[in-house]
Amino acid sequence: MTVKIMTDSAADLTPEMVKKYDLSLVPTVIRFGDDIYYEGVDITLEQFYEKFYASKEYPQTANPTLHHQYELFEQLGKEADEVLNIVISSGISGSYNTAINAKRMYEKKVEDAAKVYIYDSQLATFGIGILAIMASELAQEDLSPEEIMVKLDEYRNKLEVGFTVADLIYLHRGGRLSKSKYWIAKLADMKPIINFISGKMEVVKTVRGHKNAVIESFNSVYEKTGRPEKFNAYIMHAKNEESANMLKKHIEDVIQPKDFNVSIDELGMTIVTHTGPGCIGICLDTHYKFLR
């Protein structure tokens, strides 16, 4: 039995990773006013930033389309007996429901359809990506989708994702921060520390100043994992390499774990649309191999 793995473009996987691990991506919809793009298909990250700064319309995201989901099920169904689709957390996106509807359509329309499984990652950005890579490697070991999902459940509870933003205006514009709370926080220069908890983004604390917030975004997930001596830290940034490097130095000089790896990469446009430039994210992994 062959198994194919697919996931959202919101997983922030590099093209090299997609190729190496034989993954397939469903693009998130990026909208600037009436102009619609598909992440990684007809708009690059650099083009996204150009439009972000130049456009009078604030960008918005939408779930991968039913058409794109169905089309990929149909394509992969010709290549494999089973398809496992790992989607962005249902707690922050409707992608899970779209995937379920596309699955029903595919099974209804296609004779001898491959068996399709939908897995809620309960995460975002590279947290999804790590799960997709792990699923691909387990599939290569001839594990079934049911067996893979059990392994993913076990691992997901050991993976923590946190982030902070440089400018609260983007959370306010996206409806995640009220006008009154935005102005109070802005005047006091308070920044939120946000973690994924049960698939939803939750503010776990606020601190004054962006530099402190970047460090606390790491500390929040470091504490949740029990201050491990061994870990992989994936730092993701939105046009903020300076803060990413500062956090890397903090890990090396202050945390000083016995055995660790750190990588720095750019966040994809799905997350940046909601958090804005300057955002810093951290995926802290204590139980899997380093993927950079």
C-alpha cells in the first residue's frame, strides 16, 4: 500500500523540503482587495511584501479552495492507495472543513478512489511542516495512515509553537485585538506572547518592548517543554532577521543547552498577513531530528 502526504502552503516548507520528502502543497488564498493569489503558485514571498507595502488594500487570507483540495486528492489518488492531508489548525482556520468537503466530493465523484485521511495539526507555520515531514518518513517505513496519525498525536504534544509581533496594528486589523486594547497596549509598548494551546492562539503573557517579547516568545515554549537540555529551535521571522539573530545569540549565550540546533528562516505569507512584518515565531522540538 502506498501513502502520499499533502499539507497546506501555511506549513512554511522550503521548496527543497517539499521535493526531498515528496510532499504536495495546497495553496492558501491571498487577497489584496479584488486581486486574488495562491500562495507559492502565482505569488512569491518577495512579491507579497512588495504588494503589502504598496497596496492600499490590507491583505487577507482565505482557506485553500475546494477546487484545489479536490484536484490534489484526484492527482495523488492516481499515484497512491491512500492520501494523508495534514492541515493547519482548525482552531484558527476553516481549512479542515474545506478538506473534509473536498474529500466527500472526491469519494463521490471518483470511482475506486484512494482512501483519504484528514489530520488536524492543531498548529501553524513550521509546526505543520515538521508533522508533514515526519508523516512522509513514516510512510516510507510502510506505516499506514492510521498508524502515522497515532505517531503524530504522540509527537505533536512534544512540539511547542510560540510567537510575538512587532506591531499590534496587524492583529487589530485582523480582528484579533479590539481597538481599546490595541491603543492601551500601544501606548504602554506592550507586546503579546502567543502560544498554541489546544489548537488555538492564546496570549500567555504581555511584556514591554519588542526585544523582551522576542526572548519571552522563546522562554514561553522553553518552559512548557520543561527547560530541556536537548532541543531543535526553528526561528521564523517576517523581515526581521536582526531579531532572529538576537534570539539565536540568546539561546547560545544565556540558555546554553548541552545539545541543540538552531535555524533561521522566513515566515510564509499566510502567517505574515495576520501578524505583519517584524513577527518572530519559534518552533521548539525536543524529540525529532534536526531538519535544516
